[in-house]
Amino acid sequence: MALFPIVGRLVGDFIPHLVAVDTDDTMDTVAAKVAVHSVGRRVAVPPGVPSYDVYLDDRKIDPSVTLGELSLLPLQWLDVRFRD
């Protein structure tokens, strides 16, 4: 369990964010931490409770995978998209 810096962007927003996440965070948690900076600010809130997917190099990451399992470099770029 350690803080880890990533650069996250919600697809549809034009601003990436430096986000501190935990190595024990699942991709669902990482996505929520990234999305909070965009949804309701520059990106409209979708109807219902939004859920998200995380993409690394255009590859969707399973929502249950933890950040520590990915062996990322600090400041790695992650894209977050609304789940269909």
C-alpha cells in the first residue's frame, strides 16, 4: 500500500490530471479518482450511477486488477471512459 502518481484523463475532457492513487486500488477505484476531476465540471453527468473503464495504451484493463499488479511507471498515462 503506497501512494503512486498517475496522469489520468476522462475521455471527452481536454484536461489530463495528476492523480495520487494507491497501489492497492482496483481499476474501478482508480477510474473514480480520475473521473471526479471531470464529471460534472467539463463533462456532463450521465443519467444513473456512472461506471468507468480504464485503458492503458488502448487496452482495457479488467476492473478488478489492482494498480500494483500492472507494474506501471510513475506518471503513466491512463484513459478513463464511461462503461457502456
